[in-house]
Amino acid sequence: MAKKDNRFKKVYSQGMGTIEIWVDKETGVNYLHRANGYAGGLTVLLDREGKPVITAVKDEE
């Protein structure tokens, strides 16, 4: 199976790259990434109803 490159796309960044939103280009699911020094975390971004935020997936740009 061929390896897919660039599955994730950064769509938002705040500060010096400490808060970012990444979109999985295959599923449209949004992820929130937070980094501080040598620590960091990644989680699914949720809407106010607790459902994952999903961006419409376009064919390769």
C-alpha cells in the first residue's frame, strides 16, 4: 500500500505555535493541539453539543 503524504493540514495557529487546529484531510475531523515547552497534548475539537467538529473534505487542492 502506498504511503499518503500530508494527511493533516494546519488551519489555525495562535501564539508562537502553542495552540493549533489540524484537520484530517481524509475524515474532516478537527484536532486541537496545545504545546507548552516540552509538554503538549492533542484532542478532538468538540462543538458545544459535544460532537466532533468536522470540516467538509475537498478533493486534493
